[in-house]
Amino acid sequence: MKLISKTLQLLMLCLVVTMVSCKEEYPDLEDGLYAEIVTSKDTMVAKLFYDKVPVTVANFVALAEGNHPMMTDEFKGKPYYDSLTFHRVMDKFMIQGGDHTATGSGNPGYKFTADFDPTLNHDKAGMLSMANSGGFNTNGSQFFITEVPYPSLNAYDNNGDLKPCEQRGVSCHSVFGELVKGIEVQDAISNVTVDPRSKKPLEPVYILKVNIIRKGSAAKSFNAAKVFEAELPNVESEIKQIQEDQKAKIEQERIEIEEKTATASADTKIALDDYATKTTALASGLKKHVLKEGTSAKPKAGDSVRVYYEGYFTDGRLFDTDRIEIAEKYGMFNQRRADANAYGPTKMLVSPNAQMISGFREALASLNIGEKAFFYMPSHLAYGERGNRGIPPNTDLTFIVEMVDVVEKK
């Protein structure tokens, strides 16, 4: 009986162990590859986009499991992220971790070129993305999780083109996951008290452990170390090809703009030369030719007015304008200026003390409301011997100026 009892107990113990081992982690999650990030504040679970950015995901997974082929000997065989901290926390922005030095400058002994997918963006809270120091190939182990949308971090612009990530000041970060559980944990971490300069939490927030969860046959067959080694050369080649294509595109656009500008300048020069023969010289040397008569009303000194202007060199080349159609004609349209609503009539002050070149002050004072005129401005009334941005010293200039109206005083 004792033998039967012990056998029965052993069978029951085995059954319990089997039942426990068969218990599925997060049964409500669909098939996929996940990272369970256990922190000192609670647990977050991120779905990893291994099908879209396999190299970046493979890098993270291999580090988490301690089998990354490029990690230095001191880290090999150890789960890299366990016991690290979130060393940089910025409320209403993101939380950043993955640096064994907790300084923001540490790495696992290597840097790699991340892959990007145009459908993965920093467009909401909970996006898991790679931190880097700029460019394509400065990724290592550091990652961050967004608290709010932050589109300036996207690698692709609004036109779907890969940004010039190698240029200084251009941010390009590879999104490789998204929180599906624990978004409130991210929020709790982002709200901790930090050093105002370094953004480091005054009380450390630990990453206790990162567990990789595989659900479904595809995720279970994802061998991070092998994927990283096999796919990294392809990513590097693809990035290089994109850069070469973009350089060729930029060069082609430059040529087209030069041709467009040359054609427009040649046509404009004919008109400017014609206007110049019809000008009346003022005492200062400024020359004026009326293109459209205005009203009899003239702004008073001290009035603010709205004017359209076009500034040309005497050879017909445009150097500045607030008319969007003229800027487009010359291939000088500036999207940032358009976004800032800086095209359209410009508000200017009619005053002998206005902060503008003397020739333009005189031109404004000579105009009636609604009048449009051509002005030939000798260099001493323009930028003189000093010149200005893009305007050489001792350069005569021409302007077409239209006074739209007087700004009503409130």
C-alpha cells in the first residue's frame, strides 16, 4: 500500500508539473513575438514586428536572451537587459533604457545599421523604438518607449522618402515594437522625479527582466542570432542603395531647378530691362516705374501696411519673394515657409526708422494704397559694400512691390 501511495503521489506531482508547464503565458495574445519587460514599477508587454524589421527585432531579442553574435565576451551568455535601468525619462515624450552604464553613452560592444519600415511610426503612445546617436549605423542596445506621438523621430518623411539620416540634426529611429499591455506602466515611469539636467530618475527604475515570448510556429522558429547575421548585410546594402538613389534624385532635381530658374530669369530680365527704360529717378537715385495705379490714398508715417514683393538681381534671377506662385516659378518654393504661413502679403512699417534697407523704406513711402511699381535700387540704397546673405557686395537690385492695404490699428 505504501508503494502504491508513493507511486500515486509521484504521478500526481508529475501531472501538476505538466499542467503548470502547459499553462500558456498571456493566453489572450495572438500569435507573434513578444517582449515581456518586467520593471520595478510593474510589467509591460510589447509586440515585436519581426516580420517588418527583422534585424532590429533580432538585435533586441538576441540581447535579451544573451546570445547575440556581436556582443562582447563580458555580456555573452547573459540576458543583457536584466537589472539595467531606465536612465533617461522625459515626461510627455519617452522613457529610455538599455544602457549598462546608465549614462546614455554605453553600448554592448558594437553598433549596427537598423532596418526601417515606412508603416511603423512614432504616431502614438507605447511605440518601442531604437535610440541612437544619429545616422543609420549607430544603433546598439538602447531603446525607448514613447508616451506621446513624436513624428519628428520617424525615419521616413511625409512623402514616404527615407530622410537624410546621416545629416546632423536629422532624427531617424527604427520602430520595432508596440506595447500591448502595460501602457499605464510606461506612464508611471515617465512621471517619476528626475534630475532636471540629465533626466535621470532620482530613484532608479529597474528593468528586472526581459522575457521573450513566442506564440505560433513562425515566432517559435525566429532564431534571432541567425536572423541578425543573415539579414544585416542585406540591410546595409539596401540603405546604401537608397542613399545612392536619393543622391541621384537630388542631383536631378538640382539640374531641373537650375534649368527652370534659367528659363524664368531670362524671361524676367526682358521685362525688367523694359521697366528700367521707363523709370523716373528720385533724388536719392532710386528709380520707379508704376505698373498699376492705386488709389489716391497714401499711408502715413508710422502706419503698418501689407505688401507683396518680388526681389530680383538685374539679370532676372529671383532672390526673394512673398508670392508663392513666383517662388514656384523659380523653383524656390520653401515648404517650411509655407507651413509657417509666411507666403502672402507681408506686414511692413512705413517709417524712416523702419528696420529695412534705405531704398526699400523710400519705395514704401512713395506708394499709394493699391499701387504696384517697379523699383531699380542702386547698391548704395540696397546692401552696399557689405552685401547680404546671397547678395554680393556692391550689387544693384530691382523690386516689384504692390501695396495691398493699411493694417487697421486695434
